[in-house]
Amino acid sequence: MGITERREREREEVRKKILDAARDLFMTEGYEHVTMRRIAEAIEYSPTAIYLHFEDKDDLVLALCREDFGQLLAAMQGQAPPPDPIEWLRQLGRAYARFALENPNHYRFMFMTPMKPDHSPEPTDPGHLSYGVLRAVVTSAIEKGVFRQADPDTVAQVLWSSIHGAVALLITMRPDCWPRPPAKDLVEETLEAGIRAFRAHPA
């Protein structure tokens, strides 16, 4: 490995260390309370070193969102879509839930950490593209008559909200804090309940 390649690898390692520390701090201390200096202290670097990688905190948050949503998008697109839109929805829902449960810190940062970055998401951002995948499947289900006529965004957002609720509970609540142990098929039943709600001809 040459000097240039080694330096680039070291730079990427430092960048990842910064992002991982920032994600954890935003989650535990809140976005508004975390400064670039606080992130530097967490990884025992000088603030100047952080600014070599990121212009400011909002730039860091933007990079973190793109990285995490990029991983979610890859998980959702990890399998070839089946021809049946209902099966495709099940596949997407399972992939989404699996990503959340396997990466709880990432998921908390993405969806459960209040923040106000001064940035307008672009249509090409992974978060938009992830939602676009779900919306496309919903649109296909409506056009094929599998789902009843409805606004695709409403249907997509209802389905997304329902699966988010299930995985958020599984991530944030210890099993012993539930009134009863969490159902082993909670994710599957949540998916099926959402699908049944929009079926054109309920089974």
C-alpha cells in the first residue's frame, strides 16, 4: 500500500470515528447540546481536527444522515423485487425492521433524535430515495387493483408509521418493561395489519 492510499485510509478511519461519536452524543445528550468541541473531546482529538473533515455541526449531521440512510436504502434494495407488490411490501417491511433492530443507535439518530439542521434535503438524498422505493411499490399495488384507490403518499406514510411504531417500541423498551412480553411476531403482524387496511378485496 502506497503513502497516498495509507493516508486516505487513515482519513476515512478518523472520519468514521467522528461520525460514530457524534451519533452517540446526539442520541444521549441531544442535538442542540452537542458542540464540535464536545465531539472532539469524546474521541480525544482537537476541535481543529474535526474541522478538517466537516465545515460545521450541520455539515457533520448531513454527512451522518446520508451515511445512515444510505445503509437503510441498501438494506431495502438488497433483494430483487418480486412481481407481486404485496410480497414486495412484506420484503421491504422486513428489511426495514431488520435494519432498525440490528442498528438501534443508527435508527434512534435517524428517526428519534430531535435536531434542527439548517439544510433542505435534496431529491437524491438516500432518505428521499428510501421513501421513494416504498411509494413506488404502493403506487404499483394501487394501479394493479391490489390496493383500493387512495393517495399513494397517505398509504405509504401509514405503512411506514405503523412499522416505525413497532420497531421503535422494540428498540426503546426493555422486554421486562412491557405489560406483557413483546409478541414474537409483532413485526409480521404489524405488516399484515397495514396491508389488510388497504386491500381492495380483503382476504
